[in-house]
Amino acid sequence: MSSNCDVLVVGAGPVGLFLACDLTRRDLDVRVVDKNDGPTDLSKAIGIHARSLELFQDLGIIERAIERGQIENGALFYSADHFLADIRLDKLDAPYPMLLDLEQAQTERLLMERLAELGGRDERQTELVGFVQDDEGVTATLKTSSGEETCRARFMVGCDGAHSAVRHGLGSDFDREAFPGNMLLADVKLDWELPPTASWSNSAMTACSLLPPSRAAARGSSPMSPAM
Ligand SMILES: Cc1cc2nc3c(=O)[nH]c(=O)nc-3n(C[C@H](O)[C@H](O)[C@H](O)COP(=O)(O)OP(=O)(O)OC[C@H]3O[C@@H](n4cnc5c(N)ncnc54)[C@H](O)[C@@H]3O)c2cc1C
């Protein structure tokens, strides 16, 4: 089977979904494909900053994002036994002077909804397994639950995350260094006596902050010792 489109977006995370929405509303014929069978169910990126909120406004999803999230006008920081700092965000020179707490799972669902309203759709269980490009465009090979298909696109955009198949296929460098050691990251339930907007860390750099919107769970992170 083969198909044509203007733009093939590989990856339906926040970046791919946002791009698909933006190109679709500009009347381009867009396909957005993802190898997973649905959006993430993890909290991942939990804080949306002022400039991103302006882009949400432009895309027509700001009201829904604010309704589903939690507005933070500032953040309080505590160490193991004392108060460290109060950082205000409501003085920012921006239309939405705040941090919006919204789990990435919610952000992705919001963008999928908007894409559907604009007449688009994210195609799941569809993995980019190869591609070749020429002067006019790209021919991509996609693996779906019913076999392989070919997609011919004027442009292909790699929004396929840290281990990007598009980047590898292009042979592009990704110049970076990893921090030594492993981090333990977990969404947990815990008893919390500090204010809801507080973040806490101790001298071993274990850090905790409450997750939106119910604040019934907290995000904790800690360096892992070899014994853990
Ligand atoms: C545990 C964890 C915690 C995090 N916490 C934070 C945080 O607190 N704050 C913060 O700002 N960021 C955080 N991040 C990072 C944040 O999640 C990423 O920056 C964000 O997801 C990047 O979005 P993206 O759309 O570029 O890529 P991704 O969200 O990685 O999406 C890429 C998509 O491409 C798909 N894909 C990959 N390869 C293919 C292929 N060959 N064919 C088709 N589809 C493919 C994947 O299935 C995936 O859905 C965290 C990440 C993790 C893993």
C-alpha cells in the first residue's frame, strides 16, 4: 500500500502533535504517525512555561489547558530543614504570567483533541522503519499492524524523541554528554506538610514536588546508589 501527503510527522509526542495541529490548520495535508498505541500515561514534563502558554492560546487550547491544570504563581523551595527561596512568576511580562502544572499525558490528549477538531488524526502502531530522500521529497517505509506501507511526502519531520530514527537515518550528530550515574524518578503518594506549591530537597539532592491537578501524588527524584 502507498499514500501521499505534504508533510509526514514522525512521532506523536507533544512536539509532533503540536506541529501536526499547526500545519493542519494551515491547510497542509499532514500525516502524524507513532509506533506506540496511545499517548503516554506518565507525568513526564509537568510544567508549561509562559511562552508555551502563548502558543497554546494561538492554537485555541489555552482555556482547556488551564481548566485541566493547576496555575502556579510562584514556587517555594525548601531544603531538608529550612526555607530557601520564594520565586515569583506572576510578575512576568507575559500574557500568562505563570507556570501551568499539567502532566504530559494530559497535554498530549489535549493536542490530540485539537488535531481531531482541525480534521487531522494521529495514526498509532505505525513505525517509521526506513526512508530515502530525493530533490522532490521523501519516501518513507512505515510498519503498521497490517504490514508495511510506503508514504511519499514533500517533507518529513522527525519528532521521534531522544533515540530518533529520523536523526539516525540522516546520520546527524547529536552532540551531548550524559551526567554520570542513574536517577530514580517516581510519582508517589506521600504525607506532605509543606504548602502545595513547595518543592523540597535534602542534602543528598532527593527532591519532591506535588503533582497537578489533584496534588494527590508527588514527583520524587533521587540519584541512585549502586545498591538500590
Ligand atoms: C521519566 C521522564 C520524566 C520527564 N520529566 C520531565 C520534566 O519534569 N520536565 C520536562 O520539561 N521534561 C521532562 N521529561 C522530558 C519530556 O518528556 C520530553 O522533553 C518530551 O517528551 C519531548 O517531546 P517530544 O515530542 O520531542 O518527544 P517524545 O515525547 O519522546 O515523543 C516521541 C514520540 O515518537 C515516537 N517514536 C519514536 N520512534 C518512532 C518511530 N521510529 N516511528 C514512529 N514513532 C516513533 C514515540 O513513540 C513517541 O511517542 C521527562 C521525560 C521522561 C522520560
